[in-house]
Amino acid sequence: MWRLRTKLRDHWSRATAGRSLERWSPGRYDFVLVAVVIVMIVSSRLFITRLVRVSWFFGILSFSSSSM
């Protein structure tokens, strides 16, 4: 997760290095920042639910194999 954040930060600094930051209105910058945060939260939530689902599935598999 931290690697992804640092990658995003590096990419963002590279993308904004070419353009002047004055051209960016603060409202638009805030909107982009909020969008990135929301996407990260949603993706982490999806990842967590996927992890729970997979662990639940493997738990059922191990339980059925041990009961046989």
C-alpha cells in the first residue's frame, strides 16, 4: 500500500513538474486529491472483502477436507 502511494506521489510530481502549478486552480487540485483518496479507499475495501471471501472459501475447503 505504501509503495503504491509513493509511486502515485512520484508520478504526480513528474506529471505536475512539466506544467506550472499556478495554472492549476486550488479547487481542481482539491477535487483530484479527493478523487484519488476515494479511489484508494474503495480499492482497499474491495481488496479486504476479496481477502475475507478467499479466506472464508479456504476455511470451508479445509473444514470439508478434515471432516472427510
